[in-house]
Amino acid sequence: MSTTPQRPVPDARDDYVHFQVITTRWMDNDVYRHVNNVVYYSYFDTVVNQYLIEKGALDIESSDVVGLVVETQCRYFSPIAFPSKVHAGVRVAHIGNSSVRYEVGLFRDEATSAAAQGHFVHVYVDRSSNRPVALPAPLRAALTPLLRAREAKS
């Protein structure tokens, strides 16, 4: 008897801690009339880095410590197309010594289920040496409110 793997289910809006609205652009659409898959990763970067900048944990010009992406993944559930607004939700699944796993859900307009969701892992490095470093206290403080409930309890 064969078993069919369970199909992933999109997350709900309530599964995310912080949101940023991102306006789609005409150029985000591809010839299939929806946002091209590579653009979703730019939305991931936008919501995380904008949050870090707003919290004072990242200065893109002069921070001594910067995050480098070492892993990414995205699942697509339903299309997003211009002129929709993307409500990008973010949460933190894990904070390590020098790394963070961010999880992002992208919601089309007022939808309650994610159109796409995924994760990426940043390893934080010294800007000049490119070597991993422990997360600075201001960064850790900015990330803590984004922790998923199960991670925050451990």
C-alpha cells in the first residue's frame, strides 16, 4: 500500500508576528500575468531588512555585522499579480549564536491564507572579515519579539 505525502497547507495571517505592506509593480508580473517566482524572494528580503532597519538593528551603510543568506525556500499556493498589495508577515523560528531562521508569509491583499510562504537563514558576519560573529545585543533584542510561541518557550 502506497502512501501519498501530505500536501503543504498555507499558513494563516495569525501565524505571523509583524507585517509590512509591499505594493506590487507592473514589472513584477511575468508573461503568465502573475508575479514572477524570483520576485517573492525580494519580498522576503524587504520585510526582514525593513524591520531590522526600523528597529535600529541594521544600518545598511555602516553596521559592523551584516546578515548573509545561506539557505532559502519558498512554497507557492496561489498567484499574486499587479496591482495587488502584498502583506508580508514575518516571524523568527530560531535564533542561534550567529544565525537566524526567518519565516515569511505573503498574503495577497486581505486574504487570510498565504499565497506563498518560506524561510531564509541569515548567518551574521563581521562586515570587514566576512567571518561569523555572535549576534549583537541590539539585533537579538529586535529579533526576540518575532519569535514563534513554541521557540520563545524553549
